[in-house]
Amino acid sequence: MNIASIEKYDLEKMYKIYDEWPKIALNSFESNQETINFENVKHIVFSGMGGSGAIGDIFSSILSKSKIHVNVVKGYLLPTTVNSETLVIIISVSGDTDESLSLAESAFKKKCKIIGFSSGGKLLEFCKKNKIEHRIITKYHSPRASFTSYFYTMLKVLYPLLNINKEDIIESLNELEKNGQKINSANLNKNNPSLNLAEWIKGIPIIYYPLGLQSVAIRFKSVLQENTKSHAIIEDVMEASHNGIMAWEKPSKIQPILIRGKNDSEKTKQRLDIFLEYFKKNNIECKDIFSVEGNIISKIVNLIYILDYAAIYLAIKTKTNPTPVNSISFIKSRL
């Protein structure tokens, strides 16, 4: 693979945005966006679909050990428990996502605290009309390619409220810069882990994940589906131990990928090791994908960078333009 072959199929040059992810992330966190700190927040709901929804999954993982109750909503219905002590965070890159606009209206009627994040659109108009907090974030190429712009801008705005350690954010930015040098388009060789994974995938990947890295698996599935226009499966490794593992007793074109965090808990490490042992015993080739060392933000963001870029390289390998999402447009046109 070389730049010429990438540009032959990546007609909108998505890969160039990914090459700039570390810089976009840093600029987004160092932007002049105003931070916010709502009072008396006991419950947070993240709302978003697709790439926007994945950001909610990531924040949920980051906050999993906090005392704040967190929900991620991908659809039209708020939890019945929302009230004036609930903060509803609406994420829509376009600002025109039907489900997100509906939830914003519902949250307003229920007197929830609300903040919206979008590049403009109807969500901005709704927030202005109803004097609701809103932050405009730059869109790069597409919702999925805008991940670092949205995630790090939201970290800038929300980290005091969410009690996220600023040093953890800085560490994740430094790791992103180091990772980018290994996986970007200037390093198209055998030392590129994203390219190696793309070269390995020949069938339908099934992504096994531990609970703390569920957001990474969801994101990888989504970008594989959008970029390569092919199927992908995800399974919680604990739950799969009681059902999904049985499917491997028959020959299959499915390819297992194990997502691991450095310093996983002993129970998690043990379960993933057992899966690896099972696959080796049954001559099933699988891939281990490890996070970087560090805090949960560093682990999640850098796994996403590796796996997102793998999905771009896989699209090129299969002679597919990663950008168009015609089937999604068909669904939206009928709403």
C-alpha cells in the first residue's frame, strides 16, 4: 500500500484528517471554548447517534468509577428517572440528527439541565431559542473523522464538571502524538499496527472486549461498517463465555479480535487469556490488540486511533471509498 493506492480509493482524502488527529486534538483542548460547571448534577445522560453516540460511550467508560450515574441514549427516549438534577448532553456533529433533536425537546420539557454540542444546525437554533448552553465545534470531513475535535473540545468544556484529571488528558494527547507517528500514512510499512491489522482481516471480524473497553469495540464496529461497507460483530468476552463461544465449534469465516487494556484486572486478563488458549487449541487464528499504558482516556483514545485507521486501510485494501454513507442517507431521507 502506498499514497497513490490510498488516494485512488479515498477520493475525499479522509486519511489526511486522521494524519492530523493529534494536532486537531491538541488544538481542540487548547481552544478558547468556555468551560462550564452546572450545580447539583447527580445524573448525566449523553445523547447521540453514530459517531456522536460513540463519544457518549467513551465518556460513560471514563466516568464508570465516579459517583455520578451515567446513561447513554441512542434513540428517542430519555430514562424515566431524569429530573432537574439531570444534565442531558446532546451531541450531534451535523446539529440536525432527528433523535438528538427530539431528546433535546424532551429534556427541556422535563426541566433538565442541558448543553448541546454541534457544528451548527437545528440544535444550535433550538438552544439559542430556549437560552440553553451550546458549544459550536469544528467538523472535519465527517462525523467519525471529527472524533478528536469533538471529544477534546468536550473535555475542555466539561472536565471541571466531570472531575476529570487534566493531567490524564495531557497524557492522552502525548500518547496520541506518539501513536500517530506509527500508524499514519507516512509509515506504510510492516511496523504500522493499523496496516498490519487491515492486511490480516479477510473475513468478518468479531471483536471481543472487556466491559471497560466496550466503547472501543462499538466504535470499531461502526467505522468498519461505514468505511468498508461490510459486516462486523462485537461481543462482551464475559457474556460470550456463556454462549458465543459455542459458535466456534463449526468452521467459520469469522475472525476473532481480542481488545485488551494494559493493566487489565486479573479476572479480565484471565478470561481473555482463556479465549486465546481456546483459539490456539482449535487452530483458529486471532489477533490481540493492546492499548497503550496509562490512564483510561489514553487507553481508549489511542485504541480508537489504531482501529479507526485500520478501517481506512481495510477500505483501501478492498477497493472501497471509505467516505460515502449512501445507505444511511437513504434512512435519513425517509424520516
